[in-house]
Amino acid sequence: MIWLQALVYFSFTVFVLVVLAKVVKYATMPIHLRWELYPVPHEKGRAEHGGSYFEEADWWKKPRETTLIGELKDMLMEMLFIKRVFEYKRPLWWFTYPFHTGIYLILVWFALVFIGALFEIAGFPISTALVQQLGFLSWLPPLIYYLTWIVGVLAMALMLIFGLGLLFRRLADEGMRSYSSPIDYFNLLFIIAVVATGVAAWQYDSDFAVARSFMKSLITFSPLPSVSGATVLHVVLLSLLFLYLPFTKMTHFFGKYFTYHKVLWEDEPNLRGSEIESEIKKVLNYRISWSAPHMKPGMTWADEVLKVSPNEIGVWKKEEEK
Amino acid sequence: MAKEKVRIEDISKPVEQLVKLTLDDLMPLPPPYDKPGEEPELTEPSPDWRDRYVTDLDGYIAIDLPWKPKTKEEEEELVKKFLSGLQKLLDKENNWTFLQPLMLSIEYCARCQTCSDACPIYISSGRKEIYRPTYRAEVLRRIIKKYLSPGGKIKAKFTGDIELNAKTVIRLAEDAYRCTLCRRCTQTCPIGVDNGLISHEIRKLFSQEMGIAPKALHELGTVQHLQKGSSTGLTPEGFKDIIEFIEDDIEEKLGRRIKIPVDEKGAEILLIHNAGEYLSWPENPAAFAILFEEAGISWTLSSEQVAYDAVNYGVWYDDVQLARVATKHAEIAAKLEVEKIVVGECGHAHKAISVVADRVLADEYNIPRESCMPILWDIVRKKKINFDPEKNNFPVTLHDPCNMVRLMGVVEPQRKILHELAPQFREMTPNGVYNYCCGGGSGFAIMQSMNFPEWRNAVAARMKFKQILEAFQDCISPDINKYVCAPCSNCKGAIRDMLDYYNAPEKCSIYYGGLVELMVNAMVDLEEPFIEWEFH
Ligand code: SF4
Ligand code: SF4
């Protein structure tokens, strides 16, 4: 069934490329005006109360003190615990947090299956038995075996139960329902369907041995082992999900990096002679085509600011008064 | 105007007015305002406003231009202009200033509504959909997806539909002025989506493409500022007269004359005040002069057009106007050869020149800019002046101006001063970077046309009024004078109007003022109290 492998390679490649393209798109946008929001967690000694270097007279003469730890802490709290939903919308957190934990776990599961497959390719079978050839590491294969099982089952359960829970919440919560479009339900249903077929496939592959063989065949470009119809369906759906994901707002996993690091926590001052200053000089040469009466379309930003005399600045007038 | 929930699609609905507010819907207030009849009734918009101005959203008018389209052609023209503006908003050259933050916020909202309850306006209004932080964002998002992306009309069936007609356009413009850009919602978003920014960008679209903005911000705001010297209309001569008057006043209070430095070349600091201070609260620049002189600081004011008014309304609705005003401020500082610009008690002027416009200034215009707060704290901390805190022995609470605190990170210096100099200082809850806006943010404080002040006082300022009452519940009786310290001209304006609207000076003896007034009031050298407990 080479087409199934081809589909997996294809969708995974598209996923990576589209995500990369989007990252590049955001990363290469021009510098923007500062728009940070406090607390900014890298402000050393000040993040606690939400302060900034502006709390210091002559701040621009002093070295800036930042802490990466503070930033990492806030990031991890958000990534691992979805802190803001916990604090500000607890009822939703009880659903969204286990669901996202399920996603993280399924990624861990993929990693475990991948590692397991590598072991098997190297000739060390993954099962409940110790592998003596590995010497003092003989316990590794059984550890992988059990971990894969526990993580996989737990991930499926969390995603399935709380995926349905999220669907239900979206319908039950007034505010969420009225803002939801068909696509929002479709996205959730899609994920639930992928997980459900995963559960079905698992019925024929209780210890994920087939999953590992499948991974092996993907790594070694060798023919597929024979798999159940449920597995085929699952892999097809999963591949389609991977194809679809990067085109949706579900890519917020990297969007979030930009919103925090490039906007809300971005407080780099424009000091004389700094790199920021030279970037600014570049964008000030962009041209404006805004057409309000106080604009001179066609001019650069710099000229709009410096060359338009105050008396040339027009204001809106009703047609008949013009 | 039924009670049923307004949906996103309803913004285009062909009804006269989408929502009607009633007192019963609004968030209840603490004592003594917990009984019916304690606050003014809400009024209907006057019928002759309806054809010329946009009353189509909630009956209130923020944009006081007669811009409502009358004919089919005018409507079509408006929609066309709106779309061309929207295109420019998404364009790198026209909107490099906010393209990245805007695109991220358009793209990544999960519609989880975690942000809704953070919004003081949404909550105060009794959770009216049109004020929900995500409402205008979702409208804009749907318009972009449907009208500006390939296959949008079909995709809209799945991703959320909307109809773009003249009603949509005029209501969206008004709705962008039902948000104070306080960005409290943004703090709670797990993805970092910024619905305050969306309001800001919608305002920009209307201003930069069509010149449509409240007169107080544009025509009488930034335009007047650049043309006449101040958004208050104050001229250089008028300014100099006021300075003389302030010097007289100081002499009376301090017992000796201070020469206020104006246009002094080579001073270390160019101090810029919101010109509203000179006209409405001259005691504030007076207090600054006393403190700076007594502490031996090298400083000057400028009498040059634009520079004697620190405001920069561009920060609320127009990036080009923002850049023009900020550059003018910097240019004058450069000419005076000062070491740095220091902003007095004006929150948005703080944020505009230090944070937002930081990235429009280069080379000779790139002059260091900072807040007055750390300098004031240094005066207290280093004991440069003798203070007697007992002189301030009355209840004081602190209002945090969003622009200075949540949006700039100047949080502690003002608190440290109050802890030192105000024995009965108590915080509001929440406070600091999690504060609530005074209700006057993003220009609302100065927008006084038609029925807009009613909306501001009843809805936008409601949460702050509640907080103030709560902070003073232990001493709410009118026998005790209480002081709301608001180190920001616009906040002071909003708080003045709010206290007046609810008749709070009379009912509860709640007064307001700046921080420097409290500092001077505590000076040992002053024989008479500086604070006069007089509502103005
Ligand atoms: S802005 Fe953020 S908190 Fe609000 S609905 Fe969107 S994702 Fe949720
Ligand atoms: S910025 Fe402030 S006023 Fe505007 S929607 Fe957010 S919380 Fe509400």
C-alpha cells in the first residue's frame, strides 16, 4: 500500500512547508510601532509588579536588565498549563486544558513510537521482555513498550472525551456559540474523528506493535505491513488533518510566539545609533497612499511628517460644503 | 430593539438603532448608589440628529460629523471607500506601523471569549454584545475574509458570514469608539490576541482614508494642535500670560516668587504638560514648578507652538498625525538643546512619546524621553524637600492611568510616594497593571459632543466609579473629604465629569486631583494647605 505512505510523506511535508512559510511571512514583516503590554516578564526585578525600565530616571543611560528565566517561566506556564484561561475562564479550562494535554501526549506518543521503531530497526525488539544485548540498558525496550501504551491510551482518552466536551461547551456557552462558525465545529469534529478512528485502529493493535511497524516502514521506505481497515482510515484522516491544519487558526501554536515575543513583550528601546533606529529610517521611506484630506498620497512617511506644513492639513467636509 | 442577543451579522441590519441601553441593564453600583433614583436617567437621542449623525448603533454619537450617507450612491461610495481603506490597513507600506500585530490578531483568535469579562465597558453595560471585546474584531475579520480574500463569498458560508453595507460601515466606526483602548482584554488572552488594537486600527482606517474621526480628536485635536499650537486653542501669548498668573499664585502660597523657566536653552529637562492643565488645573503645573525649583532641578518649559501642549491624540486614531506631533515635540527639544524630554502628569502623552512614537523618531529627533514619576520619587526618596505626611491625613486612593501603567510599565514610583506622603492611602481593587480605565481613555475624556458624555459617564466610567466608591466605603459619609489621586489630565477630566454626573462631591465629598498637588500639600515650608477641596 505504497499510496498510504506517499500520502503520509506528502501531508507531513506540506504541513512543515506551509507552517514554515507562515512563520517566514510573520517574521519578515516590517518593524512595527511599539505596543507592549505590561506585565512584561523579562523586566528584571520589575515583572512582579508589572514595571518597566521607565520606572527609572535616566533609564537610557543605564544598562537594561532583563531576565530570560522570567520570560521562560511565563511562556511555560502558558504552554503547559494555559494559565490565562485558568485564571480568567476556569469553566472552559476544565475542558480545554485536558484536551490540549491530550495533544501534547499524542506528540509524545509519536516520539515514543518513532524511538521504538528506531530500536527495532537496530535489532532490539520492543516488548515486555528485557533485551540483554543492551547490557545495563536492557530495561529500555520494555520501558518504551509500557510508556507508549500508557501515553497513547491516555492521550486518546483525553482528546476524545474533552474534544466532545469542547464541542458541547461551544454549543452551551452563549458567547462562544454566537461567535462560532460552521468551520469551528468542523475542526473539532475532524479532530474527534481522527481520534475515534485511532481508537478503532487500536482495537486491532492493542500494544501499538503495528503502529511501530508502520513507523519503521516510513523510516526505511520499505513496504507496509498488513494493517486493518481501521488503521488505513485513521492514517488517511490523520494525513488529511495535517494537510488542513496549517491553513487554519489552529496554527496558533506558533502564532502565539509572535503575539507575545514580537508584540506584547517587545519593549526594545530605539536608542541613538541602534539597529532599531536604522530599521526605522528604512520604513519611514515607505510610501503612503492613504487618501484622507490630511494626507498627501504618494509621499513617504518621512515627508508626510516633515514636509507637509500645518496649513496644508485639510479636514473632512460635507460634500455640499466643499 | 428587542432584548434578544445581537449577533455578529446584525451589524448590517436595516433597523434605525441596533441596541438601546436602559438603566436596569447596567451594572449595579455600591452604596449610596445602590437604590433606584440615585443616578440620572438615560436619554433618547434628539430626533433631528438621526438623519445627519450616526445614531444607528446604540443611539449615542461619538463621531460628531454629519457623515451619515443619505442616498444609495452615497452609501455605495462609503462602502467602496471603506474597502479601499481596509486594503491599505493590510498593506505593508501604508500600515507598517501595525501590520504585524494586526495580522496576528485577525488570524489567531480562537473565539474562546476568555477576554470578555476583562472589559469594563462590556461588564458595566450589563454584557451588551456590541461592546464585547471580540465583537468589532469578529466583524472586521469576517469582512476581510469575505470581501478581500479569494473565494471569500463562498468561504464565508463556512467561516462566518457578514454583509457589508452602509449600516455595517457606520456602526463599525461608532463601535470602534465604544472601546477605550485600555487593552485589559489583551492581558487575559491565552493567545495574545489584541482586541483593543483592532478598535485602534478601525479608527485609523476611517481617519487615514476618509478623514472621519471625532472632531475633538482630529479637527480640534491634532490638526488644531499642529496649526495653532495646542488642541485647547491656547496660543503662545496665552501660554505666557498663564505662566505669569501661575507665578503670582505660587508667590501667594509659598510666600516668595519663583521664576518659571521658559525656553531656557541648555536646561537638562524640557518638561511638557497637557495644556489642559494650564486652563483647567493650573495648580498642577504650579506644583511641578515648586517641586522642581525646590529640588534644584535644571528644567524648562517651552512657549513654542505644539511644545507647550504635551498631548498627542494621534495615538488614538491616526499614525500619521501621531508621527507629526511627536516629531514636532522632538524638534523643539532638539532646538532647546535639552538632555531629555520629561512628560508631566498626562498618561497618553507619556505613552505616545515614550513608547508608541519611539519608532518614528530618528537621528536628531531621537531625544531621550521619560516619565516625571521616577524624578518625583527621587525627590521624596533622596529627601530633597522636607515633607510632613500628617498634612495629608485624609483618605487617598490612586487611579492608575492605563497609558502610564499597563501600557508603559510606570507602576511603583507613584505608589511609593503615596506610601510616604499619604498616611491614609488605600489601593483600589484591582490596581496597578490590572487597573480599570477611568472611562475617559482613547479620547473619550475630551469628546463632549451631543449625548456622548452621557454614555461615557453611565457606561464607560461606571466601573471606575464603582471602584472609587468601594475604596472609600469605610469613610463614605460626606463629612470626610476624600481624594482620588489621578496623575493624568485626561483621567482627571473623566473623573471630574463622572463625579459631577453622579453628584459625588456633594453626596460623598469625593474630590480628585493630581499627585504633585499632594506632594506640595505635604511640604513643611507651606503655611496654608495647597489642596483647597473645591470641586472644579
Ligand atoms: S481574543 Fe483571545 S481571549 Fe478573546 S476570544 Fe479571541 S482567543 Fe479568546
Ligand atoms: S481595550 Fe479595554 S475597552 Fe476595549 S475591548 Fe478591551 S477591555 Fe474593553
